[in-house]
Amino acid sequence: MALAQKLLLVLCQVGLVLSQDVPYEELLAQIQACPKECTCPQNFPRAVYCDNKGLTSIPRIPPFTRYLYLQNNMIESLPANVLENATQLHWVNLSGNKIKNEGIGEGVLGALTRLVHLYMDDNLLSSVPSPLPASLEHLRLSRNRISKIPTGVFAGLDKLNLLDLQGNKLMDDSVTEVSLKGLNNLVQINLAKNQLSRMPLGLPPTTTQLFLDGNNIEKIPADYFKGLPKVAFLRLNHNKLGSSGVPNDVFNISSILDLQLSHNQLTEVPIIPSGLEHLHLDHNKITSVNGANICPVSADSLGDSVNESSPRLRYLRLDGNGINPPIPRDVLVCFGLLRSIVI
């Protein structure tokens, strides 16, 4: 009787269902197979919500599920056959559980050949799990215990464009050209709050967003960004960078738009790239700013009005240093587009 009532309710919402182009057979299968511990919304028939249920294991998942939410449970393992019925999964969220590498069955993730998003933040992983499906685009593994990136783990992942490894235990010898091989189309990589003492090696030239906050990095090689021509967003807050470890023109690359160097040990402002729009230098040891030293263009090229060759800096943060206002006039002349300066 309960099932009949449920089906009647679904049929009353047939207009909504048809608008999502869900075949009746799929909808019926989802309703009949929805785990009792979970919720399968009729207005979102390809999603199964099993989050925040106190689960210690994964229930049997309906066959047409695309979006599976299992976050914030007490799941410790992924047996090899646990998702064999859910071959259409696009999105799996397993964050906030107790999963270890030893608990991941052989091939259980690699078999999900349509998987695009995999979230496994806040678990107990010690290394990047493998094998992973070639379809994967986003992989989030933040706040685990990862100290190792197995050789070849990213081989064949040509679609992966976001990799989040922040808050782990990665050291310099774990982040190398060998361990990152295969990330041919990576756009964003987050390595913040690890144990790196140098700039990571082996990043693909497609990298656009590089987050390295909260490490122990002391210097940047002079030619480091020659292999990263597309970097637009660079975060190096809360490291140990002194001006002696930052070559004066190391950031002078045309692609960079947002540069964050807060909470370091800089005593000087590096040369600011012409295209840079946002610069964070707060909480360093800078005592003065000299426009002649940091302006990326010559004084002769600066006219009375802003033109195409003018530096694009719009936001400059310098608070938490030893700088007393006002900002020197030559700085304001150079950066005519500045709209916000924090001292």
C-alpha cells in the first residue's frame, strides 16, 4: 500500500518529471530501489541523499543514480562491489567519513567510468587513491593524511582540471614531475597547508590557479614561472618568503592577475607585472614603497591619462607592515587605475 501511494504521488507530479526527461522505467526503478536509510527526491530523481545518517557502510544504490551524497557519516570502507549497481554515477561525495586506503576495494573507483566529481575530503587517506576513472574532472582530497602521490596515479586522467590536496602531509619529494605526470589539462591545484619547503616541481603548463598558502617555502627560483605561462591566480600567504628569496622580477609574467604574498618576511615590494590587478602584501616587514623601483613601465611611457600600456593594478594591500601614509606620489602616478589601497 505504501508503495502504491508513493507511485500515485509521483504520477501527480508527472509534468515535473517529464520536464527532466526521466523515462518512467528509470523513475520507477529509483523509487523501488531507494535505500531505506536515504532520501530519493521525486523532483530530483537521479539523486540519492544518504548524508548525515550515521551510516557505517554504503547501502545498495539504485541503478540510475547520477548524484550520490554520503558525506558526514562514519563509513570506513568501499568494498569492491559496493557500487557495481550504480554504473551511471557522475558525482560522489564521501567527505567527512573515516575511509582509509586499505578500506578501498580494488577497482571500485576506477569502475565508475562516468564519474566527473569525486569528493573525499576529511577522511583518513594516506595516499591518493587509485585507480581513478579517466572521466574524472574534479578530485577533492583535502584534510586527509596524504603523504604520498603514487607514481602513475594520474596517468590517463586527461580531463582532470581541479585537484585539491590542501591540508595534508605532502613534502617536497612527494610533489614531483614524476608523481604529477598525466595532469595534462589541470587548471587549479591546491597544495596549501602541507609541508612543502620549495615551490612544487612538475606542474603542467596549463595551470592557471596555484594555491600554496601555509607551507614553509623560503624562495622562488628565478625562472620558475617560465614553465607556467598561464598562471593567473597565485597564493603564497603564510610562508617564509624573504626578499632575498624572491627575485625582483620573478612575477613579471603577463598572465598573472591576482598575487597574494601576505604573512611572509618580505622587506621590499617586488616589481609588479603590468597586467596584475590585485596584490596582497600585508603583514610582511616592508617599511617603504618606491614607485621608481616597482613600476613595471618607464616614467616616459606614463602619460597624463590611463592608456592601454598603463599598469592594471586596482587593489593594493600593505597593512601590517611598517609603512606610514601617505603613499608616495610616484606610486599613484604609475598605477593610475588604483582604486583601493590598504595601509
